Amino acid sequence: MTYTLTFDAVSEPQPGPKWRARWDLSWPAYRSWFEASGGPSGPSREECEEALARHMPELVPVHRHLTMLAGGDDLAARFLSTWCPPPYLGGCSVAAFSRDGTAHLVRNYDLSPDLNEGLLLRTEWTGTPVMGMTEFLWGLSDGVNGHGLSIALAFGGTTRTGQGFGICTILRYVLETCRTVPDARKVLARVPSHMDYNIVLADAAGQTASVEMHAGGGCTARTPAIATNHQLDMPLPDKAAFTRTVERRARLSHLLMRSRPIEVAIRDFLAPPLHQTDYARGFGTLFTAAYAPRERSMRLLWPDCEIAQSLDDFAELSHTAQFGAAEKVGTADETPGASAADLIAHVPPNRRKAAEEWLRKAQAGQVDWTAFGRLFAA
């Protein structure tokens, strides 16, 4: 079966008719999800707006403007605040590379084609140019700002929730208000996320970072600057084998250890295990985004084409991506083949014996993915 998703690139400095058109297009589906998932029984409009004013005051005028464009009703205001929203899940692989003092951020976005807005939006809502892939109609899954700061998220692997904001709104806030990786880390430490998420950052000065956001508030810095769909101090998710989160993290670690040109690393995101194709079960790579913070530019890539954009030269356009049939995805009960053997060839030398023992057991049918992850843990 073939799947398609149309990606639009839209520029609108201040919220106006273009944003309203996207709202009219997407709100019916979002409203159905919000109501079915218990959103109306969540915090009141007053509580949502108070939380936004307390944690992210610079976004209050933007939220007010968007709510007005959306019709001004309470449900829209509560949905757009993303304060304590219903839980939602996703995938993604992210890495920040530093080559000769220049940083690059590369991410794969993994989900069902039916669950992505397909919108690259350029704005100047608070005066700072921002360009990124939208979620929840104004939040961002990844992006770059006029100061050369880039950011991307990956789902943290658990379904636990806490009092906090939807992560996509937090990413929007970071790009609206921060200039550097240290600035962003301070914001991530004080603004609570409602679920566990992993964040990767890169800036124009060549700095990179990885942060695990914890449900209800707090975060943990990690090295290297990579992220997939589990957190290092938590048990592996139930679907770890299905999403291949451990294999993907191992691959990202391997890419960072090698000093190959950035273009070679980017191409690795278009191949397994980073590139996923199980679209029928809601876990396929919808796009690869490669950000160049110093140039304030990005590219959206697929195996057969790419689109280049920059904050200084942004072109409005549409592109329909086509995704093929699903490839076979491994499960925890399957024995790893040559790909797993190739991955453990790149573990640190002091863990070589443990890696060989893991592979021996795996080939005998005793696959321990938790132990596999420990081979690459910092």
C-alpha cells in the first residue's frame, strides 16, 4: 500500500489569514481527538492562561491572537495553551553533529502519515524569525531561529504524565526567546513538560546538547547530543523492539564517533535502522530535517528528493511525499542478524567482551535489548 502526505511551506510574519486557513483545515480532527481524550475535563481556560503567563509570558500575546483567529471560544483557548493536554505519542531519531566548530542538527520524524500537519511555517510572532515544522497548529517539533539556534524533539518512551505543557509549545517558546544552547537549557530546566521527551540542541557557535525532559517538570542533561525514544534512567518502553529505539540510538552514537562529512551522516538518516517504513502500523519516517544553525537554514529530505529553505530566502511551496509499503520490522523475539553484529563492532573497546557475549546469546535466541543499550550508555 502507498501512503502520501502533502508538505506546505508557508510564511506569515504575524498570525493572519494563512494561519486561520490551517486552523479551519486541522481543527475538526484536533477537536475530535481533544474531546475524545478528555480535554474538556482538563484545566479551565483561566487556569491555562494563568499557567502560560506564569511560565512563558512572552507567548501570552501570541496565544491571545491565535485564540481570537480561532473564534475565541474556551475550548480553542484551552487546546492552544497545551497546558496539561491529553497524552500523545510519537517516534523520532535526533543527533547534533559538530564538525570543525560548526554544528548541524539532523532528525527523522517517525509517525503515521495521517497524524502530521505537514506544515513548515516561517514566522516573526515575537520579533524573532522562526522556521520549523508545526505541531498543534503553533507548536514545533523542530526548527531554527534568527539567532542560529536549532532544536528538535523525540518522544521519551513512557506514557506517564504530569502537570506541564505540551512539548511542542515549549520548543516554540525556546526559539522565540533564546539565542544559544545555554539559554535554551535554562528554559528547559524551568518550564515543565507534561510528558517525558528528549530534546537535542545546536547553535551558531557550534555548541550542542541533549536534554531529557521529565513529566511534570525537571530535566537531565545527557551526552552525546543524540535522542531516540527511551530515557537512560528509565526501563525500556514496551514497544522498544518495535520502534528499534535501542538500535537507532546505537547507530546515532556510531555516527557521532566517526568524523565523516556531514552530508554522509545525513544520508545515513535515509537508511535503516534510522529510516522507518512501517507506515501501516503508524511508525514510518515522514521526513528527515537537516538544520544548519550558522546559515539559519534547513532541508527537508526524502530518499528521492529534498527541499531547501532558509530564514533569509524562504519560498512558499507544496510538495507531496509518497511512502511505499512497509518493510519487515523486527520484534524482541527475533534473532538479530548481520546488522546487530555490525552495530556492536562500534562499542567502546572496554566493553568489547560484553558485546561479544551479548551477540553470542542473541544468536542463540536470548535477545536482551536492555543489555544491548547498556553497551552504548555513557
